[in-house]
Amino acid sequence: MLCLAPYPCSRAVPSRAIVGGAPVTPDALALDGDTILASRHLSRGYPAVNPDGSVNAVVEIPSGTTAKFDVDEDAGTLRWARKREDNTRREIDYLAYPVNYGMVPRTLAADGDPLDIIVLGRGIERAHVTPTRIIGVLKMAHDDTRDDKLIAVPLEAALHNGFSRLRDLGELDEDYPETRHILVLWFSHYWGKGATEVVGWGDAAEAKAILDDAMTKVSSPAAGRTAPPGSRDLRPRGAPPSGWLAGSPSVPHLR
């Protein structure tokens, strides 16, 4: 059964399929309330980087929503994620996503999944694949494993907004003060107390190096879904919390 609900999206069309509280991109088909079939394999049907240097982002979770969707890497579809303990649909028990969230196709991150990407700006339809510019990276850990998230801005004409002109984190701070503070606070708590940890920020060059590494792991014959060596134990066991914890004036930037 399809869930019907209003959602402020950039290209909303009346009667478009709504899955997980957000409209589905026009070139994809909602098979049911859990699964979206795109026009191409979402994990392998697109390059990570386009000829013009832009980076493709597959939007799994539009901003303003809470339903957790993941790309099925075998089928290439987008599916509503399930809880391991009871197989029910996963939704974050927190404020809705403040950004569009997804993955970069044909990449393998340190946690054994495709590399995560955040696209700033208004809501983008679920399962939409859009070119972006990388401006930085939010370096995180989840269960002691690296869980980095590229920070990107949309380049597609239909999705252009104020963020689209940004080229680095310095411009983000200047034009949209406290955005990084919001991201740190939200991503530090969205899976519950202590589940995730923000380690720091990296600039566009570091983000691109992380992307290159994730692309190399896919092209390597040894690539697999197991986290590679060196991806765990980001800080010494027992190390004290960093200065960005709640109450610290350094929360927004982590330079």
C-alpha cells in the first residue's frame, strides 16, 4: 500500500507516488510501499564521478522525512530498511532529516557500504540521482567504524538554490552561519545517545581523497562488503571526548 502525504519538493507533481512520506522521482516506479524500481541499477548503473567532475548522489532519504531507505546493492532498487530485531520498518526516532541523504554509486566506504553523501538545500525526490559538487566531509564514527559523509551542493538546474554556488566549507560558514553546527548536533544524536560520534571536518580536497579511495575499493578485485583494515579504532580506546561535545563553543566547526 502506498502512503500518501504532502511533501514540499522541488519538482512535485500531482498524483505522484509517495513512498515513506516523500514523492518518488518521475523516472522510477514504486513497486509497493517498500520498494522503488529506478530506470537504472542505483548502485552500479551510474558512475561515481561524471565527465565534468560532478559527483552523482542517489537520494535515499529526502530532507524533512524520517523513513530509513537504503539502496539494495544486488537488485539496484531502493528499499525501506528493516530493523534486525523484528523486521519492522526503520524510522529515526528524532527530528526529521535536515538535509537530503544518500549514497554515491560505485563506491565502497570504510563501513563496507557505499559512501554516504549529504546534499544541502530543499527536498529532492526519493530515488532521484543528481549531480553535485563536493565542498567538504563530515567525519564520523558509528560502532567504532568510520562513517564519513560527503557534504555536497546540487548542480542540476531544476534543483539550483543558494547552496549551489558554494565551493568550500568557508563559503558555507560565511553565507549560511551555523549550518555546520546544526549538522554536528543532528548527526550526533539521530540514532540515539552515544550511537554516533562526530570526529571532525575535512575540506573539499580531503573529501575528494575519501571519494577516490572509496572508488578504488570498488574497482579493486579484492573489493567486498567487509570493512577494510584500518577503518576501526579511530581514537585510542578510552580517549576523552573531543571539544565539540554539547556545551563547547567549538561545536560548529571542528577545525
